[in-house]
Amino acid sequence: MSPEIAKHNGKLQTSPLRSMPPPSSFTPVTPHLAISPTVSVVVPAMNEAENLPHVFATIPQWVDEIVLVDGNSVDDTVAVAKRLRPNVKIVTQTGKGKGDALSAGFAACTSDIIVMIDADGSTDGREIINFVGALVTGADFVKGSRYASGGGSDDLTLNRRLGNKILTGIVNVMYNTKYTDLCYGYNAFWARHLDALNLDCDGFEVETLMNVRAAKAGLKVHEVPSHERNRIHGESNLHAVRDGFRVLKTILREWRRQPAPAQPEPTATPAADRGVA
């Protein structure tokens, strides 16, 4: 086993590399790629029965676990989810709002990596490989960006685009980040960082809260391009002005809050190893 060589105070230091996980622990992703971490996908949904067939069809079969958080739907959301993926894990939301739903979904996950997508068809599950790939090659938290090269949106109105740009600029100045997109719900992270994110909000400001707390905790944040599509069926519960002010309040409140420490990368559990084969 070759040593890992690094410099510290100008002196070369060596430390043994971790052992490669056994082949049985790797999950084939493509003919040329396999990963050893397990992956959970969290889908908060309320009355999204018509959209779930489109959403679930894009989620790769190699994903280990789908956690659907049902916001007390009055349609067939849960039945459709079970029909599409019989092994789906259903969590019934006890509170209200997207932030509350995600907190419940994250708590139910059992995998090394957690990915969050929307149930309205606006996020493409086929992009999950890009998020997972960034994580297994060194990132702690990966955020989708509609403004990164290769990204885009079919759904951003002028007001939402302007508000997002202003809020992103405020966060970049206050928290010394270089984000290109703040208010987007496609993110992924190592489950061991849940304590650092420590979600304690109810609404759509949850995406901003995660991005800010990831930066404050010193996590390695990486952006990947993502294309947002229009909602397929139904109407969004997002209100640009109201939710924009909630995001701003969250940004200012977090400025005064002490960050939670990030958890170190485990070294003993092969399943959590960031190996790529």
C-alpha cells in the first residue's frame, strides 16, 4: 500500500492510505464507474400524484433508497409512489412547509449520501450522478446551479431571477462565498454533515439555510450545473415576494449564529469511503 505524501511546515510527511473497499461494496453506476457509498434520495411531496411517474422515472435504479415525505396529501401521492417503487420509504409529515418535510426525510435516511429533489418534475433525477460524482471526489456539500455553465431554467420569472441574484450577492459578501445560485432545491451532501446543517426552518428558505450553514461550517462546497424545468402538473406554493423576505431574514439571522462543527471523514467504514472505481 503506497503512502500518502503531504507537506506540513515545509517538511514531507507520510501517512498510510486507507485500504480499498472490497469489490462487493461497489454499486455499478455506468459501464465505467462504480461507487462504494450508498445513496438516499429525499422527495418532499404534497398532492403530486400526477407528477411522481415523471419524477421517479428519472431517478437512477442504482440509488439505494428513496424517501418520500408526504405532506398529508389528499390525492393518491402515496399509492402512486408505492406502485412506482415498491421499496420506497414513506414518511408522513407532522408539521408544515418544505423545510419541515426535508428535516423529516433526512432523519429517515440510512445512506452515506443524501440527495434532495423536488416532486413537481422541475428537477431531473438523471443529474444525480453529477452530484454524487462531486461528493466522492472530494466535496462535502454539492449544490445545483442554474447559472453555472451548462445549467439553466425554464421557470425563472424576472422577479425570481432578480431576487435570487440580489440574495446570492448578499450571501457572497457576508459569508465570503462564491455561489452563483442560492435559492434552488437540488442539493446533495454526506449524511455525516446533518448536524452541521441542523435544519430548523419550515419554509422554502431551507435551501438558503443549508447553503449558508455549509459555508459557515467550513464544508467543501461544490456547484454543479443543473437545468430547472417547468412544473409538469399543478401549481407551485412558492410566493416570490413573501418567501424572498423570509430568505433575507434567514440570511441576517444566521450572521449572528455560531456555526456547528463539521464532522470529519470516517476512516474505518468501507461503505462511507469516497472510493471511485
